[in-house]
Amino acid sequence: MVKILMSWDIKPGREQEYFEFVVREWVPGLQRLGIEPTDAWYTQFGNARQILAGGTAKNLKVMQQILATDEWNTLKDQLLSYVDHYAERVVKAKGTFQLM
């Protein structure tokens, strides 16, 4: 299995809209594409990205195919309207929490 690790900061003043988007569009969209969300972390204090999230796919080929789709690009573009400093990385999935 492989995992996509993502991080970002919520744009100031967009918190309510962001959380509604995540629940209604982002998580269901990931699942439709074949990425199973595994974790999401919210940093309340400290000097780190506000959100750390991850999701798995069966293997690297499947993840690459998902990330090359128009559906992924559309979903990510929607997310980017609510966040700053987006970063992503695909890694081999481990059974523990993973950082960027």
C-alpha cells in the first residue's frame, strides 16, 4: 500500500466554509476516487502546518492513476480555494502515523 501525505493551512476567515467542504466534498471525493482517508490532524498550537492528512491506495500505480485524473485536479482545486501552503507526498504506507 501507498499513502498520500498532505498538509495545509486554512485561510483566515474561511474556517467554517472549509470544514463544511471537507465533510461534504473532500472526504467523499477522496473515497470516490479510491483513496481511503486514514488520518487527519489539526495543529492548534505551534509552528507547523495547521492540517496534516493522509489516505491510502492499493499500490503506487493506482495512486499515480488517481492523481492524474481530472476529478482529482478538480477536487484539489476546490480545496485550494480554502487553504494555503498545500503540500503532498506519496510514500510507502506504514502502520503508524507518518509525517511529510
